[in-house]
Amino acid sequence: MKKQLIFWMLCMLVSIQAMAQSGGIAGKVIDNNKEPLIGVFVEVSQGNVIKGRVTTNAEGNYIVKPLSPGRYDVTMKMPTYKTHKVTGVIVSPNRNTMLNTTLQLDKKELKEVSVIAYKVPLIDADERKVITAEEIEKMPTRNTNSVINSKALSAPQGTVAATPIYMNPSKESYKKEKDNDFMNVRANPLSTMSVDVDRASYSNIRRFINEGQTPPADAVRIEEMINYFDYNYPQPEGDKPLAIVTELTDCPWKPQHKLLHIGMQARTIATDNLPPSNLVFLIDVSGSMGSHNKLPLVKASLKMLTEKLRPQDKISIVVYAGSAGLVLPATSGNQKRVITAALDRLSAGGSTAGGEGIKLAYSVAMENYIRGGNNRVILATDGDFNVGVSGDNELEELVTKEREKGIYLTCLGYGMGNYKDSKMEVMADKGNGNYAYIDSEQEAEKTLVREFGGTIFTLAKDVKAQIEFNPAYVQSYRLVGYENRLLNEEDFTDDKKDAGDMGSGHSVTIIYEIIPAGVQSNDVRKVTPLKYQQRGAYPSVLDYNKGEEFATIKFRYKKPNGNTSKEITHIINNSTARLQQASENVRFASSVAMFGMLLKNSPYKGSSNYNKVLALANNSMRYDQEGYRAEFVGLVKKVSKTDNVVAGGWFEEED
């Protein structure tokens, strides 16, 4: 026993002596303007063995230690900059070898960027420089916007310098969807869809507008814009998890048409009464996450979520970059300092092995599975998976398989320039979760604090809607938005068919544009006569024998841990209200729909214009406790370049 003790003491002494003799490599990384570069990935290797990886801090400084005396290779990488490698760096005992570096812009990668232009003092031609992003943040906001080629980034003598704000949106990935067409009721009496509660599109297009750019048309998903807002629908009665509200009004962009508004409200459950959670934060710490609106905002967001956790909740943290790793094992929600400290230690660097990170996160979630609880992976990333399991089909199969085990996926998107919206949306849909885009700490607070229950806890899964229109009143209909949520009519009763999910307190708004029976319209699509079946003329109300029923809507849903769906039916009567007499919810939702159609330049926008959008919104502001409707009005004004719309004015014009 004494010999073993002496042996271990000698080993410890040797280890301590080796550490005492070890050194390190330290330094500062700057750009051509001698400004510090934040988030540069620094890798130290010896032969093919990696000895250390770090990223530069807010001052551009880094240090890799401890390193045994010897020769090392140092590689420095950062998006939009050329990779820099130094070989044969000597590390001596008991000291840090200083290695300061200047990284050069990679103009091939930059290509075309979006910029804001500012006048600068007259400078000599030999002293031309590019203003850095850090400098631009210290300048006052201006309205002068332009798009230039990176070859022109140096300021011409005595005029203007330009600074990249974010990469060309053409590098961002959005799924292209064609607007829903009008459907003839004789040929298609049923409209079936998966309910959608994602809201990422609105905060994403807000980012574009606030940066002075028009959003790409494919980034505009009208249903997500509409559902971003709270409509103060009534809570469900009795033991029903969902309440349904409907209104039929005039259509503001096509006066001869009507709008059918359908509102669904999930029951709001107090946080204390929600089941315990097993949450795995899966955080992208790759090099593309180094900018201030990515990883730093991720950390701030998840700290907010941490504050909502209870002692019965468990949190784990998994990160992925060049490889995946477990940063924090399952930790009780009352250990907030431990969780926050783990988040503070994260830094960005490396390529993106997203697939490996997801596999590890699901594995950790399964190890800590809570039966009857809320088991969920929360992915925070810009979606730029480029190493490992990266194909959309592979990712879909992975999250679908884990969903069937009862582990759901919430996706939080961050950043700009290389943002992969299409991939994020698919993953959230397949993972029985939801998808939000976080463009600010205020949005993080909205999504993860005030809407905590809806974002994190599933109250009803596989929620589907199917509406049958009465041909006595409806000639054709068009679903506004939800292009990627359409289902076959047979899918409605098929419990094996996946659909959307609703969380505690979630609301959903669905809008149909209706061409009434008997109205002459170029939007009515002709149908081919049938050979084996009879398509008769539209019946009268009396012939149809359904009185004043305009339509019937059905919803099917499953409990979070159930496999069999339940059905709710709601009758919609043929009672149309003038738009100015409709509820504020209807008027505001209609204004958001019009704004979305204008941004998309939809072929169905009719007489939509920004004045109508502003007039409708300004007449719907009484229920705006959090100020989001007022913010919407501000965005519309930025796009329309007008401030002179008077509340109520448009209604008088229409009369």
C-alpha cells in the first residue's frame, strides 16, 4: 500500500514538474486596419495531432496552453478571411511564445455584400481604407443605402467608404413556394392543412427591413407573419384543449370577395403546472457563429430561458463545431449559476459538424428521458451545416426517428448572410417542434420567456384542419399562406400522418379568401366535365337543405403522448360583417396579410397598397400591450416611405 502511495506521489510530482515547465502560444489577431478580429479560430497542432483549439476574444487576443516545449504549427481561420498558417513555432519552457497575426480579406468569398455608405474626411489616395464593422456600430444611423461589389470596398479619394453589414441574401437559403391558387368548390369541396405555429418568417423579414433591404420573396411566409401576433382569443371551455373563433368579412383587397378568419386558441397552462422538462441545448459554435448577432445572442437567449427553469427541470449542453462534445451533463434547473457559467465558456471556431452534434444531443436526451415529461432538444444555429450528416434527407430521417421516441426538436435561428432558413424549417417540422428566428434580445425574451409554455411545451400534436365549403354560398376559395402545410384530404383521418403541434397558450389564425357563389371573377378556375360522375349546377340554399351554414371546419389533434386523434367540429354561419365593423383581430390580421402579399408581390394582391395596410393596422391598436402591432406599423412605414396615413381614413374612402 505504501509503495502504491509513493508511486502515485512520484507521478503527481512528475506531472506538476511537466506543467511547470510547459509554455504556450499567445498573441493578437487583427485586420488590415489594425482592428481586432473577434471569433478567429486558432488551432495548434504537432504533426497530425491537435494540441489545442481556441477562438479570439473581444480584443482579438488568444492563448493556447499548456504546451510542452517543442515546435508547433498554428492555423488561423475566420469566414471571409484567408486561412493563415505558421509552421515551426517554438515553445520554450515556462513562457508564452508571442505570435501576432494580420488576416487578409478573401475577396473571392466576399463577392457582393450589402453595405451602408458614410461620408468620410478627405484622405490621401495611399491611405484609403475599408471601414470595419466595429467602426460602423459607433456611427449614427443613416438612411443612405447601396449595394456594391467587394472590389469597390476601398473608398475613392475624398468621397465615401462602405462597410459590409451582412452577406448577400443570395447566399441565404429559402424554400421557394408558389402562392396557393383559387380552388373550385365543385372540384375541391375540402381544404386540408397542417396547423402551423412557427413565426420565424416575421422576425426574419423584420431584420431585412431594419437593415434597409427588401426581404427575398421566398423568405415571406404570410401565415407566419400573421401568427406572430397575439389576437386575444378566448380560452377553451371545459376540458377541451382548443377554442375556435370564426368571422366572415369583406375582403379589403378585392371588394367583391370575402375573407373567412378562423382563430384557434390552445389552453394556457401555468408554468408551475407544466410537466418536468429534460432539455438539451444543442449549440452551434462553428466559425460561422462568431459574429455578435449569433453565438453571443445565443448565449444571452439561453440564459433568459435558464431563468424560467424549475428544480424539477434538467438541462444539458452539447456543442458542435469540428466535432461534437458534451459541455454540461444533465443539471437541475435550480443550478442556474452552473448553467450560466457553462454558457459563458462557449466560443466560436471551426467547421460545422451539425449532424454529429444532433446525434449526440439526442443520445443525451434519451439518457435523461423523463417518462410523461417534456423531452426536447433545443437547437441554436445559423443552419449552416457543412460537415458530417448534412443532407436534408439524412437530417429529416434522423429527427423523425427521434420524434417517434418522444423527443421533440425546437429550432432557434440566428444571424445573417449564410442563414439556412429552409433547412431549419424542415428540421423543426419533422421533429414535432417549432421554429423561431431570433434577431435581438427582445425577440429572445418574447420567444423564450413570455411565450415559454408555447415554445417549449407541446399541448396538442399532429393538429390538422379540414374545412368543407357549402357550394350554395362559396364558388371558389384560396388559402392565404400555408403553402408548405397543405395535406391530402385523406391525410386528415390518417393518424400516421404527421402534422403541426401547438404549445401552451399558442394561437393560430387561418385566412381564406372567398369568391361567393354567383360572383363573376377572373379568379374562378374552370373544371373539366366528368364522364362517369355528375357535377350539377350550384344548388340553392333550400335545395342544399343546410340553412345558413357557410362551411364546416373540423380539427383533429393528439395528446402529447397519444397515438389516437380526437376531433372537434365547428359550424360557420353565412353572416358577413362590414370590415369596419369586424373585430380588431380580423382587421389587424388582414393588414398583415396584405403586407405579406405586397412584399411577395403576390399575383393575388389585388388593390393592396401600403396606405390600406397602415389604415387597417392603425384602426386595430387597442389590444397591443407589448407594442408589437405598433412595431409592425413602423416596419410598414419604413418600406412604404410614408408617415401621413390617418387612422380611419381609408374606411371613409371605401364608403
